[in-house]
Amino acid sequence: MGKKNIEISKDNDRLFPNVKSYSINEIMAAGGPDAFAEKMGKSWENLIANLEKLPKEAFLTDEEFEEAMKTLNQSK
């Protein structure tokens, strides 16, 4: 398995170029998940408002949900 000479192209675009990720240490240093979210300007109210703006097609149907849960449970 030739894993020693793996080359990664520097020309590839990042999948989510405008999304920054944070380590658990950064989150805990901010005071935990709730404090971190507050410092980032995030809130449950905004989350719910943004979810309500999504079209109905963006959500799984009951049948799709059941199938997804079945697949998830089988892969454990």
C-alpha cells in the first residue's frame, strides 16, 4: 500500500472556502459551546428563523427519515 509518497495538490479549491473551523480547545477557552456561540453572534432564535425560511423540499419526508435512520443504525 504505497502510502509513503502521497502528494497533495495545492491547486485544489477548498470545499468550503469561507467557513472557518474551530478546535475544541478554542471553543472551551471561550467558555464552552453556549458562550462560544454567543460570541460568534449565533442564537437559537436565528437558527429557528433560518430554518423557517427553507423550502419544504429541503427537509426529509417521514419515509426518507425512517430510511435514513434505518441505514444509520445498520452502520453502527
